[in-house]
Amino acid sequence: MFYKAGLDIGSVMAKAVIMDNDKVLSYSIMPNRGSFYNAANNVLKEALEKAGLTYDKLNIIGTTGLGASFITYPHIKNTEVACQSRGMNYLLPSVRIVIEVGDQSTRVIKVTEKGRVADCVINDRCAAGSGRILLIISKVLRVNINDLGNFSITSTNPVRFSTSCSVFAETEAISRIAEGIKKEDIIAGLHQSMAIKIYSMIQKVKIEEKCAITGGGAKDLGLVKMLQKIIGKDLLVPDEPFISGAIGAALMAAEKEVVFT
Amino acid sequence: MIFAGIDIGSTITKVVIKQEEEIRAIIIQPTGAEHRRLAHEVIKKALNNADVTFDQIDFIVATGYGRINVPFADAQVSEITCHMRGVSWLFPNVRTVIDIGGQDCKGIKVVNGKIRNFIMNDKCAAGTGRFLEVISETLGLKLEDIGEISLRSNDPAGISKTCTIFAEQEILLRLSEGVSIEDILAGLHKALAGRIYSMVGKIKIEKDVVITGGGAKNIGLCKYLEKRIGFSMLTPPEPLITGALGASIIAQEMVTKAGEEKLAHIKKERKLEAVTFFDEAD
Amino acid sequence: MTVIKGLARAEQIYQDREKRAKELKAEGKKIAGYLCCYPPLEIMTSLGYMPIRIMGEMDEPLTEADTYLPTVMCAFYRSVLDVAMKGRYDYLDAFIGAHACDGAERVSYVWRSYLKSPCSFYLDIPHTNHAAAIEFFKKQLFYLKEELEKTAGKKATAAMIKEAVTLHNKQRSLVRQLYELNKQDPPLVSGSEMLQVMIAIMCIPPEEGNVLLEEVIEEVKGRAEGPKKKKGRILIWGSLIDNIAFTKLIEDCGLNIVIDDTAIGTRSFWIDVDETEDPFDGLAIRYLDKIVCPRTFRDTKNTRMEDLDNRFSYLKKMIKDWNVNGVYMNIIRNCDIHGYEISEVRDYFEEMGLPVLVIEQDYSTTALEPLRTRFQAFAESIN
């Protein structure tokens, strides 16, 4: 028995997985509601409960994400990019391009056979192309975020957005509503502008045979479909896109431990 | 004669009713999604406050981003010209106008009461009032309080990002690190002032500088901006209405220029009735 | 069946720019695509190639180009490569790249590696107009001729090139005649119509272009309903415009575009090629020295004003002759050729007492609407 935990404390969601060697025993996902510290504690507690384990049974804890530095218990921290890459390699070994659509950032990672990072593009100057706009738009249109995809795929005439700024896209969406444009066309239009932005990021690392999408954005069927259309190939999606980073964090921590001892 | 200027901004709608050199009524209220219905509503309120009837108004000029959605306006004029005219009326020596609106930020260079040059950011929310709105929301504070709170800081936090969404993220990080709210706010205001300064700087900032728009009401932003510029700025008594005021002045000028007999040609056949293109049933 | 001619024909060609080239190709004619206004059309024409100007597409989101080009590069050339990668120019028999600017140079490289045109030539254009540079450029033109001869299956004699010079000079003179008609107020041709005509003649053989120009001149001379009188009579300086959505937006805001100094406009046609003994002399001087794009360095003079006059006095003349009362400086984002000149040229125009509007635009039709307020404010600032 070698129990390890992986935590990915993102800007909006906290994710934890408990693994026994190479097997995922349980996981937990919760919003962090402004406190990284509390979220990190609670999400680990819940995951441990689901696995029927206690904290002292854990051999090692790996962490990643914006909020990882606020964790007080002993842990081994790795970057988001490295953990995503490792985690996706574990879940979908054939994949060489990982698109991670998070709340604030979108990353495109080129992954080696061994799950290492070969290349990476991140939107680090402006949030255009990140998943935040999906949250914003679901509020504006009063559509559940999980239903955005269902609306989007029925659109025949996606609106063209003149801005890629997430904050202004909200205003533009409001104007379109006032003009009487259908919800599905607005949502599909947003998906389209995100997909074009993401595709231009993919091109900087050059596309590969097998591509996958993960992160919260992967749960949006409309975005996935639109990206597939623009890229011209199918995207693999993990069963639970939220936890790929946490899995990577757990695996990487364990690997490092082996090196250290 | 009585004139009206109506400025439908992205966030706030303003109306000024002016008779000769006297301002008879001012209305300021939030812009919703539906401009036409709103235009009708605010003009009615303004008429009421000014105690005049719709037919007594000689000319109406609409401006702002929703200017085409004012069905009863006699003319539309861009907000850049209107702001400049409104500010020049209040401050005849103005050379530079910095307008920080809800969705854009403008710098206007004025020479002899005319626009020499202007610059505008409406591409991204960085450097606009929207930035302040989002951060006050994130921090759970009132928009009108954050400027003052920021001035209590002696050690502004380092905020490196001007993208609104990323700044939000940086706020969360700094908060979690235990940085005080005033230091965070000071850092944010400093970053915003820096962004505005570098944009408006392209048209060469010269005295007198007048700051208008919602941003002018934020004392923190004004202080940090003045620090960057190196001298103090002037603020109108009500910084929100310069666009609408300018529109009413232009209305007056258009009528004077046209003269009595030609007035009928430039005046539109207008009726005050609620027009809407929005499906009322949601 | 009615024959479509004049402005309507220009519009038709503008809408489907490759149509005529493809028709002619089906009939066995060879087509040569070229970048910017520097590769001499006379050499292509004399060897039986139909020259077609390679353009981008403001309506098309950039999806392919970013693999090959950095995003800090000019949006126009990124778009050129983008549509090329999507197959728009696959039918070309020859591709003539040119070092007009660094963007064009980059595109030429990538084009040669990924888009295998049967004949591909890179025209090295020096960045000065010194005698040695003209001599060098003349040699490059000779190489271009030799390269095209290989696939043309024939040789171009001096007589053939001279004949092409005469043909293209005729086109230039017709273009100037057409612009002349805009000296009156209101102008006879709108900016959008002019742009359609300019693009049309860059996409059809010169003989057909000349017929089209003659038709247009005749048509607009006799027109009852031309452009309306507007407050602004503007000159457009700077990066090229190749979509009428842009000119229409400008014209919507109370401005008439009466003259321009851009590469899809006067710059490509304004000056004739001298009919020299050795035709390459005339071509080298005309294309390197007489095209007025700021890409070419011209010797400095004593004072800044003399320097500006040396480089831009032709603009002063245009402004006077066309009675211009405002200048729009069009800069496609990251266009270094024009972007770097903003302050110099702007000062020069302002010295003349003209209101100037500078916009750095994204070369995308979706980003046009927000520019409306700027153009409207600019129109309001013109007396």
C-alpha cells in the first residue's frame, strides 16, 4: 500500500484525488470561495472520507495550482503545466497535445511519451480565450453553465464577437440579447471566438495526431464541438476533466520521493 | 430657447436640459440593455424636473454609445466631440480631457476649443471604469468607497497585471498572502493610473487637464494619476454629465447656425412615445 | 443578355477576385501572383503571365498563419499567408515574393517552403535609392526575367518588355485620369468604388483592365447620382485597404475619400516607367526610386522640415490639388513601414493645418464597428 494524495487548488475550484499506487481511489471537487486555505483542507478531507482513509495513512501529498502555496501541511509542489501533462499522460497515454481550459488561463501543452512537457503556450497577458467568459455568459443569459453546450450545438448562425476581452464580451452579449439575437447563437458565437483563439495557441506548438481537452472547459460540449470543427479532428476528453491536474500532482510527488530517498 | 442633450453611455445614461446659459435639469441613471425604452424614460424624468413640456424643447442632440437608439433626437454627435464641448464650456482653458467611462477610456487634446487629437481604448477593460467595478465586486466593497480606502495605504501591493480578469486573480492571491485591503486597492489604483497615463500620454498631456466620467469620482485614481502626470487635474462639479452638457450646447449651436427659417429643415418630426424592440416577455 | 461593364463589372471582379485568373488558366494562360507593388508587372506581362496581386482577407479569422508567423507581425501579411495556406492561391503558376517589408520577406520564405508554386522567385529590393542600389535592383529584375522564362517557355526580348511598358503606362495614365475626376466637389467616384476598381484591375489582365478603366471613366463622367457632398474631403495615407467594408464605414461617417497614398491605390499607379533604351533601366528606377513607399530610405537634408519635404512634398501637392481638408492615417497593426512614420508624417500634415486621425487597426471586419465613433468624431472636427 502506497497512498498518495494530489491536490490542485485553482483560482476557482479545489480538486483532490487519493491514489493507491496507480489506482484512483476517490476524488473530490469543490469551489474554493475565496479561501485557498480552507478549500485545500476541506477538499482533502472529503476525498479521504470517500476513500475511507485518514490523513495519517497518506504516504505523500503532491500539490499544484495557484492556491497551492497556502497549504500548511507537508506537500510537494509542482507547476500546473507539469502536473497537467503528467496527469493527462496517465489518463490518456496516446495524447501528445493537451488543451487545458481553466477559469483564468488556457494552456496548450505538448506532452512527450513519458508525460513530460515538450512545449507549452499560456495566455498570460490577457484572459481572452479562458473559461471565465463561460461563467459570465451563463449568468448573463441565465443559463446553467452545464447547459451552455446543449444550446450552442443547436445554433445555425453563431454571432461574431468584435472583442476578445472577456469583460467586454459580456457587454457585447448583453447588446446582442437586446437586439433579440437567440441565446444559442450568442453562446455558439462565444464558443467560436474562444475556439479560434485556442486554435491559434495550438498552432504555436504545432498540432499532433492525438489531442485532448481538459479542465472545466472540457465539460462544455459546445466548446469541444466547436474546437473539433475548427481544428478538424476529434478531441479526447477524460471522464472527469477537473482532476487531471491533481492526478499529475500525486504522481509527480511520488516520483520525486523515489528520487530523494 | 430650451435644449436637451442625452448621453447614453455603456453603463450610465445622462440627460441635461439647458436654457440659454442655465442648466435646468440633470438626470443620471444606469443604462440597461434596452436603450430605446430608457431614452424615453429619462427624457420624461428630465422634462418633469425642468418643468417643461416635450414640445417646448427646441432641439435634442444624442450622444454616447447608445446615441443611435434615441428615436426622438434631432441629431447624433459622437461622444468625443460632446465631451470636449461640455468640458470647454466649464473650463475654457482646458488642453487635455481624460474621460474614464464604464467601458472605455478617452484622451482628448483641445486647442482653442477644438479637438486637435484624441485617443480611445475600448478594446479591453483594462484602464476603464469596468476594471474598478469588477475589483470592488471581488472585494465586496462599494465602488464609491474604494478610492478613499486606497489612499490609506503606505505600501501599495505589487499588481503586475492590468487585464481585469487577471487582476482579480492577483487580488485573491494577495488577500491570501495576508496583504491588507488598502494596500491591494492602492496597488490596483496605481496600476490603473499607470495604464491610463501611458495611453493618454500618446497625445501629450498638457495643462489644464480635466478629468471626467465615473473615474473622476474616484479620489484614489485621481491622486495616483496626478502623481504620474506631475501636476493636478481639474474636476467638474458633476463629472458624469459633460457629454450630455456638450450635446445640449451643440444643440443650441446647431439651432443658432441654422437660423429661424432653416430650423424646420434640420428638426425632426418627432413624437415622444415608448418604442421598444425588446421582447417584454422573458 | 446584358453585358456588365464599368463600375458594376469592377464590383463583380472585386467580389470574386480569382475568377478571371482561373478562367484564363483553364484556357492555358499562366498566372503569376506577386506581393506588394514592387515586382515589375511589365516583366510578367511580356512573358505571357497574367499578374495578380496577392491580398489578404479581412473577413477571414486567422487560424492557419500563426503556426508559421509570430503574432507581432503585421496583420495583413499574416492574413495573406493564412488564406494562402487555406488554398486560395494554389492555382498560381508563379509566385513572386519581394522584400517590400520584413513581413513580405517572411511570407515569401514560408510560401516557398510550404506552398509549392511551380515557379517561385524572391525579389531582393534594396532599401535605398542610391545609384549602386538601383544597379543592384536592375540585376535582380534581370534574374526575375530569367526565372520566369524557364516556366514561360519563351524569352522576353527588349522589344517585348517595351511593349509591356507602354501597355502598363497606359493603365497608369487611365488611373490618374480617374482620380482627376475626384478633384471636384462632390467627387465623382466614391472611395469604395475607387477601391473596387483598383482591386479589379489588379486581378485581370492589363488589356482588360484598361478597357474597364475607360468604361468607368465614361460612366462616372456622365453620372447623375454620384457621391453626395460631405463636409470632409479626406486623403488616406498609410497601410493598404483591400476591403470596402472599411471605406464604407469611413464614408458613412460624413467623409468623402477623394485621394489616397496607399499601395492599393495611387502608389501602385502614380508614376510611369520611362521608356529607356534598355527597358531594365526604366523599370529599375521607376520601381525602386519612384514608388514613394517609406520603406525606401532617401537621403537626409539639412533640417527636419527640408527632410520631410524631400520625402513627402508629393502629399502637399495632392492635398492642394484635391482640396483635401483632413487626413486619415491608416496603420494596420504592427505595420512597421507606416507605423514607424506616424509622428513624422503626422507633424507634416499638421504643419499644413490639417486635422489628422491615426488609427491602428486589426485588419479584421469584426473589429471595424468600434471605429465608427472615431471616424464620426474626426468628421466633426473638420470644418
